[in-house]
Amino acid sequence: MGRGWAFIHVPKTGGTAIRHALSFLWVLPHSHSPASSVRDPMFRFGFARDPWDRLWSMYRFMLTSPKRNTFHDADHWRERGFVEWVLQGQHWHPWESKQLAPLQRRPQSWWLDGCDFVGRFERLQADFDAVCEHIGHPKRQLPKRNCAPAMGLAPWTRNARDAVAGWYVEDLQRWNYGSCNR
């Protein structure tokens, strides 16, 4: 949170790079808090990402993150595979209530409702530049941070694609992501 603005960090949407580029201290209770947790009237912004790409990135990151065993049973899901993780996995941040939908089933709108600006991961630098101009922060080239390693194309099945479309219907409509052609 900065003077007069708050960045809402949706997991796996480029947020770590944005936090680094803005070089500010977090005031929100946790770095992945929703816009609704910001009580002061200020400019709120965040970024959305194609839901299918976001989940594939989240899965790859979970398998390779040094902290993965703090949050997930990565070895179990590596063995079971991506599709089962999408359909059956139940992952939350350690501070979150289990009454919330698991991260992979929680639409990005959960975090971003109440934002004044929602940029797109697919045009991250251009939208970040627009935010910098709005908040009066110098434009900077975004660094690559917290990137999931390449593992080829996601092995989507019709069942998994349809499940994601159901969980993310609001995001698909709101940010015009269309359907999964994978």
C-alpha cells in the first residue's frame, strides 16, 4: 500500500514483479488480501490473468517452489498430476479460513472486486505503466520474479476445462477471456 493507493495481489498474476518494481512495504494483513480489506478510500488496482494459464502456472510453481512443502503436498500432486490437482486439490494460504473456496477454485474477482483499475497479465508492462502514471510513480521495467518454470503445455481434459469455466464464469465474462482452446 502506498500513499493514496493499494495494490491487490492475485496469486500468479505478476504481483511479485509489481511489488518489487513499486518497492513499498505491505500494510495489508497479507500480500494476497482482497480489495475489500482496504478500508481507506484510495485508488485500488490489481491484475487478472487467463484462468487456465493462471492455474497451470500455479501448479508448476507449487511443484518447484522452495516453500512448496509449507503450503502444499507437492510430491503427492506431482504423482497424481495436474488434472487431479485442478479437480480435487484443496489449497489455501496458511492464514486463510478453510471456509473460502480453495485457491484454484477461487475466481480472481474475489480479490479484485472493488478495484478502480484491473490490468491484464497478458499486457502486464503496458498496464503497469498506466498505473504508474496514475499514481505518480516512475515507470520501471518489470523484473521477472516468482516465475513458474516451463513444463510444456498443460494437459487439460474436457472435464478440467469445463470445471474451470464454471468456477471462473464471472472472470471469463468480466475480462472477456473466452473459452479454453487447449
